[in-house]
Amino acid sequence: MSGVAFSKVVKVYENGPQVVHGVDLEIAKGEFVVFVGPSGCGKSTLLRMVAGLESVSSGTIAIEGRVVNDLPPRERDIAMVFQDYALYPHKSVFENLAFGLRLRKLPQDEIRRRVDEAAGILQIQHLLDRKPRALSGGQRQRVAMGRAIVRQPKAFLFDEPLSNLDAQLRAEMRTEIKKLHQRIGATTIYVTHDQVEAMTLAERIVVLSGGRIMQVGTPDEIYNRPRSRFVAGFTGSPPMNFLKGRVEEQGGDIAIRLGPEGVALRVPAARADRLRAHAGREVEVGIRPEDIRLEKAGASDASIDARLVVAEPLGAETLLTLAGGGGEFVARVGPDVSLAPGASTKAWIDLAKLHAFDPQTGETLAAA
């Protein structure tokens, strides 16, 4: 059964731009889906249309089979967690959690049971008597999540809920949100511009750009089999490297030559046929930083003569910005690598992980 279904959904602001262009998407009941994309891509607008905070210009949105286009927010049986917590400063944590239930005139025993259950799940039982001003940012976000949990809604909607937290607390809260979904199993739509949040939280990711869906897939599919240069470049930290190249046919083999006089990277046979029709044409080569090493590791490796530009030690790993192959690229290597700026080296590329994109359309020509 569908948890939330979008059918040809369009959003056009009066006397303004069209920001959502015919979105079709079905989210299964109990599924955790993340909308991700740059600012202005339409992800928050889609979420607000599900919540009833924005009208739908055309198309339909259904929650568990019921079209909700014309229903007010209170009748949609959803719960939303906002970026700014939106807690009542004069009410205790208990009263913040109970407020929506009191409006629905639930019995006091039921209110107490639900609040206690939510507080137990989020481990905030000891905070129930405090006011929001006496809480840390992470504690306030837990209260905001608890207020959604007590509703026991058909769908949870998260609108960039961690963006106000510091890096360590964001990582901790990501874990808590994932554990929460595993325990409750409710349909969840989570909006973020942070692709790390998307990769770690989602069962499926919806990548958006310009109000259109660019790709829908599992984190593995989005990361390893992107359908376009946009998707490939948006996921990964640091992001995928892109170098200009030209497809060449060499005695039946297909290779991509980097730069005017650069090295020719022979494309593995499994994907050579997809590039054969592009022989003689320009392409963009995509290489993940972790697929570049300073030592040969496999039979499919090929090397590029490179020069170190910048080294960024990160403790468990080091990021090297290298110049070679007609451009600059980043390699993720072990922490024990030591090179001085300007030093020459060979960068070995795992050709089995190489991607190629059409420079005009951005579409994938060959994926890992």
C-alpha cells in the first residue's frame, strides 16, 4: 500500500515561477524516503504540499490512498518536524508534547501514556518538567520529534531538522532518527540539502533539481549508478572528480584519452560497447576520490602522471588535490601518505569504477 503518492504534481505561484514540474512518485507505507537537492530545487515545496501548507496547482497527492489536495493540514493525519523546533517557550516539555493531544480532546490517561512512551523512545523522561530555554539544541530537537511521535500519524515529515545543530550533534541525531524509524516504522519523508544525511538515513533517495526528479533509488544506486552528471556530482563527500576526455577506438578496444596529449584509459570490455558509438567525441570522465590510489592495486588500474597541489590530513584519511590528466582531481588515500606540495607522483585509477557522461546533455554514457 502507498504511504504517500504524488501524481503529476505541479506548483506554480500566482504571478510567479513554476517551481515543481509534474512530479510522479510513490512512497510505500513505512518507507523512509529522503528528498535531496540544492537550494531552490523544490524539495521543501513538495513537503509543504504534503503537509497542506502549500496548495497544489495541479495533479494529486494521496496519503494511504486518500487524496488530500483540498483537506486542511489538521485533517491529513501527518506530523511535521521543522528546522527551528517551534516549541512553546512558556510550556514545559511535557506540555509541549501533550499540546496537540489536548487539542484533539484525548483522555488525560491516554495523553500521559503517549507522552511517557515518546519520552522513553527519545530518552527525555528526565526533561519533562523543564522549559525549552533550559534545553540544549539536541534536546530541543528530540522534544520536537517527540511532539510528532505522540500524534501517531500516518506520515512523518522532516524539514531539514538538523541544520541548526553542530556537526557532532548532527551525526548523533542522524543515528537517533534512524533508530526511531526502525522502531516505529512509519512512512517518513525527510528533506535535506546535505547529501551525507540523505545517504545515511534513506531507504530510497529522491534527487531533485529545478523542480524535477533527476533520479530515485537506493543510496547504493544513487552513488554507484548515477543516471546523470548532476546526480554523480551531488552525491559523495568529497564529490566525484570530472575530467575532460575523448573516446578513441584502438584495435577494437575503447579508450578515453584525458587531455590533448594525456594518457589513454582503456574502458573495461563490459562497458566498452556503450561508448563505441561515441568514438571521436568528447566526454566527461567521472572518478570517485576513493577510486584513485598512489599505488597499483588491481589488474584494471591505469596511471596518470600527477603533481600534488594540496594535502588535507583528516586523521583517518588524507585528501590529496592533484594536477594531471588535463585538470585537477581529488584522491582519498591513507593517513600515512606524505608528499610535499609540488611533488610528482603516479595516480592509479580503478577503471572498473570509471564513469563517463555526455558533456552536452549530462546523461550517463557508462556507469560503474
